[in-house]
Amino acid sequence: MLTRYGMSTYVAFRNLGNLLTLAVFSQSEQLKSPCSLYLLSMTICNLICLNVGIIPIIYSLDHIDISSQFVIVCQIQFYIRHSFFQMMRTYKVLACIDRYAICSVNVNIRSFSKRKIAIYLIIIFVLFWLTTVIFFGWSRTIENGSCNIYNDL
């Protein structure tokens, strides 16, 4: 009961918050700031994580859990969820580093806070996490009707 209604309410409000955040950070004035680009990227990752991670759990309360029926769905769902969680955390750290850099008295450190560098780092970390996490997705399998990592050692 708590999962059905509590998580549904959580998903609804969290999606609304993410969409409002997207609306704020997508404005042309906000797109000039490197920190806003990191926060916009973090919000997009958060939206994907939320919908790929929690909505299937709510759906499986009344319907068949497709991720526990097909190994490829199990692996893809884990891959998407895990890679975007890692990207989200990375962008939060980069936003903090950007705020530190912009407040620094050192010119060399302040030069890190540029839009071009932010776009470059966002693309680099998308590629990095999408390639790094792929190996963890392969380790997922279905045993006893559950999609998990099983170790025979």
C-alpha cells in the first residue's frame, strides 16, 4: 500500500520538480553559466533515473515485472539507471567545483569556470559513464524470479 501510493506521489512531485527545474535552467540567460549547465544536466539525469528506476517498480505491483522475465530488460534497466545515477553525482561535484573556481582569487583556478569547458566535461562524462557502467549491466542475471547480481564463488 505504501509503495503504491507513497511512491506514486513521490514520482509525481519529483517529476514536477524536475520539469520546473528544466524550465528554469533552459532559459537563455541561465544557459550562459557553466554551473547552470551542470545543474541542467544533473536534472535531466535525475529525470531519467527516476522514471527508469521507480516507475517499473510501481507498474510491477499490478502487472508482471518484465525485468524479472527477460535478462536483456534486466540488464538494460540496470545499465540506464546506474549510468545516469553516476552522471548525476558527477555533475553535482562539477557544479560545486565550478562554484569554488568562480570564487577563487587565483586566475588560473577561475579560468576553469567557462561555458566551453562545462560543455566539454558534460560530454566527456556522458561518454565515460556510458562505457564504464556497461560491464556492470552484463553481470546482471535472473535467478528465482529476481534481477540481481549473483556470484557463484
